[in-house]
Amino acid sequence: MTSFYRSSVEDFLAQTDEHVIARLGVAYANRGYTSQYSDQTIIWEHDIHALRLCLEQCVISSNSPLSWGLLLEFSIPRKEMRIDCVLLIRDAIVVIEAKSGNAALQAKRQIEEYALLLHYFHKASAEHRILPVLVSPEAEESNLSVLSQRELFPQLPTYWVSPVVRSNWCRLVNVLLVIEDTSREQVPVGTWDDSPYFPIPSIIEAAVALKSGLSIREIAHSEASEHEIEDVRHAVQTCLNHARTESRHSICFLTGVPGSGKTLVGLSLAHSDENKADAIHFMSGNGPLVQVLQFLFTQESMRGGAYAPQARTEAKTLIENVHIFARYHTEDNPGPPSNHAIIFDEAQRAWNQAQNLKKFRRDYSEPEMLLRIMERHQDWAIVVALVGGGQEINDGEAGLEEWGRALAGASKQWLIYASPEVLEGGASTAGHRLFDDRSMQDRVQTNSALHLRTSHRSLRADQLATWVNCVLDEDIDGAASLRITDRFPIFLSRSLEDTRKKLREQTIGLNRCGLVGSSGAARLRAEGLEPSSSFHAEYPWEHWYLAEETDVRSSYRCEVFATEFEIQGLELDWIGLCWGGDFVWDNFNGWQLRVLRHGKQSKWSAIKSADKRIYRKNAYRVLLTRARKGMIIFVPKGDANDLTNSTEEFERTAQYLTRCGVTLL
């Protein structure tokens, strides 16, 4: 039983307040709380008495409230949250939170978050109307009009989760009776209370949970695949254990679709108690990801009592920038690194020889360099390479093939573990293969468990990555047939202001929203959005991702958009994707991939380089797969007097997206 107390309203009214409080106290103790604070008992006494009077008045008006379900102190698993009271009024789920003081914005967001958690993760609540009610003495009038407000689109959380109703205990009677008039068949209280709850953490939530000691099994479940992530983590851990016990140099390639949990698996391995004796360093070449997670870990440690310098040092140990790691062990430390195992996130983005030479005057590729560094260990070493398909977005990102070349030329014979996708070049690797040479393929121990097939990022949209591939591959019929918006909202907007408004409407509870766009969308400046790379390089992205909406630097403000470089590896609940003129649809020639050239007259020019065309297409692949709960694609209307902002090109692009199944806002 998830709640401390559950019964029908009839049974509740037949029991004394003292009996109910005693039941709550026993349940409280059984949860491991060693002492019962008097303040909590006083609160229970007041609220239970007030609730009893309210329900007695409801029963005087009608007998049907006797069959309502009642739950007190309902615990949201693994979230350390408890809802004061849940009333099951026929098929409506009423979440009641009582506040003795002024019910401010923080209380409103708290109860909205409770309602959203039930909607997304509590199976028995998934398709029921959820009505959050905030009870406080200051609420003199109940805003009952909000109970009739419904969104037009049932795939939106705001369709199922009503706006917060404010009421005092006396007026709560009217609120509950109005709800009953619009409700249908009674939901059984026991069935609802015992229903499974499967949370899907964001990468930021997961990082904090893992740092606090929770395991993947405790924090990562989804309706699509309950055990997949844990099974994959176990497969990688087995490879690591074999390398250690058999004194081998091994490399393990873990593949997966965008949002499937590759980074989560890597962070879990790095923070696992199992690996404390031989610390694993998690590293990434993704600067914003490292910046955000280091800042997050620093803040968490300081909240735990650590001094700022100590907290920053610890955070940099937990997650490192791969380029800094490489520089230190290439230029400053000729000996073996302190750790035998490293996890390289987004390994397909490692630099090739030309880019490494250009950046650091090193005449070898980054995969070759990392293998050389780890080969300094004479006994054993392992590299865990996390590989995402179609995620290469910048010059010099080598892809899987460069790792194959580095392994073929390595001074030691590395034992290679990989999913079959790494050899076959499937969709998860965007067609890239580790080896073409058959003799090298024979050195690979394949394991299908080293591949994550299901996207967990976008809730209720396990086929989002497939839909995005269809859109980018010009497969209109394939995209439309997936009917992606039946469960995952994707809207098309032609107005930036409408986009911002809709995003803010959906950010109830702790939902986070923000704008994203391509680094090549140079004419977004005409919409008031700054696209310059120098501006983006200096922006404090840790605050964009983590700050409250009252902070003008935060993503909530929808004033600064994150490009594919700042959003890769991270996510938001709701994104507004601002489409650019660098990627527009032509009815006869398909997608036009372009770059803005300046001269006497600024104009778009076709991208001719095969590599740069892949990077531009992949930029939109990244941007289209960053939303957890919903997405609004903003396609500008353009300007008939501006050749760089063609109204016809944007109109064709908008029509193409609607043909692929996007809902017009």
C-alpha cells in the first residue's frame, strides 16, 4: 500500500479522528521514521477534523459520496513526496494539499507537480481527470470556473490536469460536489493505491539521484521497457569485470537511439559502489553538458555542507572534459592515468586526425590518442564508448570508423565488445560501421544487450526517434503512419509569441521549457533571437538549465535559444524548436541544406561538402529529439521583401511538417 491510510468515505466517517491518527502514526513509524514530531500530529488533528466536517456535509447533499475513495499521506515512490489527501470521486482524482499559511506560488507549483507525476507515471491515473485543490484559510472564494476549462488536445497534460482550485475548508464542499456532477464510474480505491508507478528521470534528476547513491533499478523505469537500462548496465559491468580479472585491455561500445539512456548508464557505472576500488572517470567532449553537470554536482555538495572549493573539485572529478583529460596525459603526465577505466560519452564525436592537428597540433586522432594513454597501463584497462546514431554535428567528428582505424593500428590487441549494430551499421549508428575489414570484425564479441532500443527521454513517445528519421529522410508516408501526435504532442506554430505563450501554458509544476534552434539559423535574428556563436559560447548555460523562472538567464524566459551544441546530451520537458532558413523544404528537390553567405548581398548557398551536409542534417536530428513531454515547432512566416527570409520557403516547410503528422497550433 503506497498511502498511509486508505478507505471509502463511508468507512472513514464511521471511524474516530483518534483511530485515523493512530493508523497514520503506525504507518509513519513503519516507514522508518524513528520519532513522531508533535507538529505533525497537530496538523493531522486539524486537517482530519476539517476533512470530516466537509465530507459529512457532502453526504447530507447526496449518498453517493459514501462510495468515494479516500487516501491520506499518499507517497509518490522514489520522489520523497507525500500528498496530504487524495479523493477518488467516481473517475476523477482529486489531489488535496492543505496549507496553514498563505498559499503562495511555491505551493501551487508543488501540487501541480504532484498532479503531473500521477498523470505521467501512475498507471491507474494515466487517463483520468486529475484536479489539484489547494486548501488554505486565505482562500475566501473557490475559483470553480477553472473546473470547466479543458484543452482541445487530449495528448496534453493540461487536458487531464485541471488548473489549481483554491478553496478553504468550508467552501471545499461545493468544489467536491461540482466535481462529482461531472464524473462517471467509481475508481476502486485499492486498485488505484496499488497501481504501479514508473518514473522516468531527466538526465539532471538521474545525475543527482545516482550521486546520492540510488541505483538505476531504483530510479529508471518506463512503460516501454522496465528493465532494459539495468540489463545494459549489467552487460557493460560484466565487460569491465572481465577486463580487470583477466588482465585485458578492452573496449566496450554501447549504442542506442537518442534519449535511450546511454549517458544514464555511464553515470551509473561511474558512481557505482561496485567500482569504488577502481574508480571510473566519466568524460565527455560536450562542453555544455560537462559545465551543467559540474555546476549541478557543486551545488548539491554545497547543500550537503561542503565548502565551495572542495565541492568544485569533487564535481570535476565526477565528470571531466575529455579534451582536458587528453591534454594533461599528453603534455603533462607521461605515465599511466590514475584510473584503469574511462567512460567516453558521445564517443562518435571524437575528433579525427585533421581536427586534432588543427586544434592541438597533434598528428593523430582522438580515439588513437585515448587508446595510447590507456595502453600505458601494463595490467588492464577498459574504455566504455557510448555511441549515438546521427549525432555528429561539427567539423572533425570522426564517427565509429575512426575508432576502428585506431583499434586496427593499436600497439596492443584490444578485446572489443559491441552490439551487432556497430558491425552492421544500423539506424542506431546512422549507417556507420566500426570495421569494413572482415578480419577485424572477427575480433569483436557481439552482444545484443549492448544496445538500447527504446527512447526514454520523450514520455509516451518511444517511436519519436523513428519519426524524426522519417522526417529527415523525406519519408512523408512513413512519418505520418506513426501517428506520433496521438500520444506525444508536437505542434506547428507560425508565431514566436504564440510559441512562447503555449510553452508557458504547459510549464505547470516543475515542467521546464525553452527555445532551441540550429547554429546555422542565422536569420533568427530577424525574430529577435541572437544566433552568433560568440554570444552562445559565453552564455551561462548552467543557469539556462537550472535557474528558476524568476532568473532572466533561465530557459523559462524563452529569450535565448540553445543550439544543437548546447542541447546535445541534455533535454527539457517542453521545447520550442525555432526552424531556420538553413534547412528548408523544396517540393521537387527535398531538403535544402544551406549556409548564409555575406557580400554585397547576403544570400543562402547550398552546402556542397558531404560531411557538412551530414552535420547540418544531424543538427536538426538532435534538436528534434530533445523534448521529454512535448514540442512546438516554430516556422517563421518570413518576409516577402527579404530574400534570406523567404515566405514561400517557410510555407513549404510548414506544409511538409504538417503532412508528416505535426498538429497545427
